[in-house]
Amino acid sequence: MSDVNDFFSFRNTVNNISNTDQEKTADYLEPIKAFARTTYKSIYVIDYQKKGFEYVSDNPLFLCGHTAMEVQEMGYAFYFKYVIESDLDLLLKINNVGFEFYERIPLEDRKNHTISYDYHLKNKEGKIILINQKLTPIFLTNEGKIWKALCIISLSAEQNSGNIAIYKKGDNKIFRYDLEGSFWKTTEQIKLSNREKEILLYSTRGYTINEIAEVIFVSPDTVKFHRRKLFNKLNVVNIAEAIAHATNNELI
């Protein structure tokens, strides 16, 4: 039977925090709260020393019918209540392999990495949604352990849970974890052409194919051609999925 402590790997045990480290966190939540007010995504902050949530935004996507303060007070017990059982095991797996990977990263690079993965939440009404979570370290201890981490939640554009990937800022490589084989593999990040980005950006503003064609001075068939290439590249079936995928993976 899993419990909350299973989420806190011995590889990232955070005990005493120095006064110098404490000083670094003065008012750090204020810009995070400001960011939360400007985005549709849910945001929360994990404190690995206190083994809980230090901040949870008011965006309802992650809250499962609770207030932000209620979820903050629940902390990791929230996962046991609202993550479906099979995905709870997945989250524990991600926790273990993620920290194993993290230990191999040079100390100076650790805050430049983000881990992304998908899992299902089941809310109070029994509705199940697939969400994407991106976790990025904010503060490290002197030993390089993650003390506080920022989590950003959005609706997933994928079909299934998992999809574990680690990105490094400024690097074109993506490290993807193969759940069946239990190993990491390296791939290149997807690159969109300027035309594909242009079509995506106009699509996010609600432009139709004909309207996009008129604005960028091409035929509707040309827009359709670029959309088909875009869908194949992102492995999606419609423009809504393409927008979600591109936004979640910072392609636009």
C-alpha cells in the first residue's frame, strides 16, 4: 500500500535549510501568483522539505471541485484521492526514474531541466480528465537537492497517460522514458516551419482556413496542405489538438 512518503525519494531528501537558502525565497511567491492570474493553466509549488504544497493557484482545472486552499492543505493526499489507481502507480514510477535521472545532471545544470508527463484526474463527479504536468526546480539546496519546484498543469493533448519527457533549456534534445523497456532514449525536439507557426498562431485566434489564407496571401488549399503536414508532424488529428500540443511543448 503506497503512502505520501513514497513520493519523497531518498535521492532527494531535504532536511535542514541554511539561512542563506532561506533568504533566497523572500517574496518569491509573488511573481508566481501574478503569473497564475494571467494564465489558464493551474500552478502549484511543491516544498520537498515540508513534503507538501506551498502554493496552489485558483484555476479550477487541478482542484477537482475543491478550493485552492483545501488542495494546498491536502498536499500529496490529494493525489491518493483524485488520481486514478493505475496512474498513481505511474506517478510513483515517474518520481523514482525522474530523481535517478536528475542525479546524473551536473549541479550547475539542474535548474535548467523540466520533466513533463501526463496522468488522469477523477473529480468529485466521477469525470476523468487527462492532464499534462510540467515540473521545474525553483530552489536547490547546497547539495543540489530540489527544495522547491514549480508545477504547471494543463489539459493534455495526448490519448494516454505517461509520455514522460525531460527537456533542457536551450537544448534541442528530449529525453523520453520508455515505460515498457524501463530506459531513457534521446530524440530531437520537433521543429515547426515559420509557415506552420504562422498558421497555428492565427488558428489560436479563431481564424478559419479561408481567413488565414487571405491574411497570409496564399490559397486555402495551401493552408490545408500546411495543416496536414503540421498534423502529421505533431501526430494529432485536428487543429485544436495541434494548438494544445504546440502550446504544452512550447513550440509556438
